[in-house]
Amino acid sequence: MNWYLLIWVKPFGQIPVLEDDDLTLFESRAITSYVSYKYKDQGTDLLRIGNVKETALVGVWIEVESQQYNPAILPIVYQLVIVPMYGQSPDLAIVEAHVEKFNKVLDVYEARLGHSKYLAGDFFSLADLNHFPFTYYLMKTQYASLINSRPHVKAWWEAVSSRPAFKKVAENMTLA
């Protein structure tokens, strides 16, 4: 796909983009929701379509990940993982500012996960899956302690990251 076509397909010029017949989607959460709905009968129903309350809770925690978790964790991972790949030093002031924000988010998660195994309930869902990429990379840094120091968050992450599909994808998540 050339740059001009990418801009036409995805107005903000970022990836991922999913093309499925005549449908073109961009934004990872829209793509994962679409794929989860389309293939809900071929594995785990990640959206909990059969139960309106569970579906709503999945939606809530997808939003929390998007609006609270991701904005706090992304700059930490970017500074500690991506910046060094380009031979630069991480900006530790940015890291520390976002660690403070991330701690507050994780405190909410710790409270929530004290009541259920997974974020939306006692079932694995898209809400949990959407946390995978950045949490995976955070756990490769010295800031894994932010997750590991909270028993319920740690247990949740261990449950998520021990899933066979997670392990299969993680095998290919190298940053070299």
C-alpha cells in the first residue's frame, strides 16, 4: 500500500487498517470489535453478545482502556522501549509523570479486579485483550513492578498472558 493510498484509506495515516471485502476500517479498537463480532461463533465470544449487561461491561472497560489506561502506559512504553531502539535516551521526566498517572489507573484496576477475575466479569473479553500490546512491553521493563505490586492486577495479567493464543502472538513480538 503506498502512502497516498494509506491516507485515503486511513485519514490519519496510521496503521492498522483492515480491509474486508468492501469494508475498510481503521483504529485498532474498531477493528478488534468488528473481528470479535464477525467471528463470535468460532471461538471465545469476546463481546459477550448474548448478555446485554456483560456486553455493556465489556464496552465500559474497553473505554477505560482507551481513555485512561492507554494514555498513561503508552508514553512509558514509548520512552523505555521505542526511543532506545533509535539510539536515543528515554526522557525519564516523561516516564515519571506517566508512572504517577498509571499508578492511579492501576489502583482502580486493583479495586475492580478484587471483585472479578477479569475486567468485565469472570470471563475473558475484548476488554482484557485490548490491554495486551502495551502491557506486554511494559512487563519487559523495570516498571513491571507497577503491575506485579498489585496482587489482583498481577493475577489478572498472569491469567491473560498465560492464554495459549497470547503466548503464540507474544512469540512474534520482538523489537529488534
